[in-house]
Amino acid sequence: MANTAALSREELEQQERRHDFIRLQRGSQIKAYEDGQKAKQLEVARNLLPMLDDAATVAATGLEVEMVGRLRGMDKQLIASHVLIL
């Protein structure tokens, strides 16, 4: 950390605003990464649903059982809605 003893009050405030900006940027990057990881897990789970049961899908993706169940329910609803359209 830089020596702040020789900085004026205004310079200290500017430095703190820069640090705040950097912290916000880091937080945003971490959140974007985590969101991307979750999206990838969901994509993999959707691809596995037709081939595996819920327990195997949970083991393969690390998702919670409830989430896999919801995905399976959403897939069934989607298939049913497409059948009705046809």
C-alpha cells in the first residue's frame, strides 16, 4: 500500500474513490464468472436429463437435487407445449 501520510485530504478522497472503483470491478468480475459457471452447470444438466436420472445428474453437475427436479419439470412442460403447438 502506498504511503498516504503526505497526501492532502482531497488526494486521499480521490485515492479512496479509485480503490472503491477497483473493489466494485473485482466484485463484478467475480459475479460474472460465478454466473457463467452456474449457466454452464445448467446447460450440462439439461443435456444429461434425457440420459440420466436425477441423482446421476446431480452427481455429474454438482447442482442441488431441487434444481435438477425443476429443470426436468421445465423440460417436460416445454415438450408438452411444443406438442400442443404441432
